[in-house]
Amino acid sequence: MAGKNISGKDEEQERRALMMEKIDMGAVLEAKEVYDAVMQSFPTTLGKSVSKKERDELGLKDASLVYGEITFETFAIVMEKIKKVYGLPFTNSCGPAGMLQSRGGIFYDLGSGTGKPVIAAAICHNFDVCYGIEVLEGLYSMSLDAMNIYNTKGKARLAGRSTDTCKLTSG
């Protein structure tokens, strides 16, 4: 059980407050502006309806094909926590280079839907490549449209991102 410190806060609240101090919320909000500009034509309701229609047409009842989406802010905060708290060199099992401390790495999203996590990952970190794999053709097609917008408008708003690559696959 967590104890109280002299300020009256319990240790868990204090630990969380210290962690949040390390998060660059300015970077999160700037990244969200880019993400929102790219994804504005792809509301959650559209992805859900495309997914449901195709699953119904194909008679796919597998519960693993349920449609869900990320919220950008939560995703970006997780990425910031990895960079600033959990992925530091020699922290946890990261080793001397840490995790997400410099450009590079690979991001995978299985069941990538409209491509939102792939694009969010590319915006939050300069990965070498971000992969998205989607089995439903309608969602895959939408993800290609979203990726086109990211490549033509989103990257231009991000410093040093001309070399990152996002690859989407239907399968």
C-alpha cells in the first residue's frame, strides 16, 4: 500500500506527477495539429461503417475483426513516456542505446484499419519504416488515401521527415 509523503500526496500520485513533468505536452499538441490535418477526412464513424459493411457482406463474424481506433493524444503521450521515461538508456531492459532515443526503428500495426496508428507513429517518431497490415479491403483502401495525405501534406509540416517511410499492406 502506498504511503503519504509530507505534502499529503500519496507516493503513487507523486510518481505520476513527476512522470508527467517529463512529458513534452507542447510536442504532443504540435504533433496533434499535424495528425488532425491529415486525418480530418477519416472520422471514426466512417471507418466503423466501412468495416461493418464489409464484414457483413463477407459473412465475417470473427470477434478479432472488431473495429476500434486510437485517440492521438493518448498514443502520443505513450510515445513520449517511452522516449522520456521508460526508454532511457539502461532503463528497464533498454540497454545503452535506449528506445526511441534517436531516429530509427520499425513500427508495426496488425489490423491497421484506416492507418491512424501508422500515421500517428510516423508523426510522433522518425522511424525508419512504419508498417500497417489490414485484412479488410475497404479499410485498406481508406488507409492508402490517408497515407497519401500524410505523404503530401503531413510530412511537409514535420522537420527532417522526408526520409521516413510508411508501408501499408492488404492481407
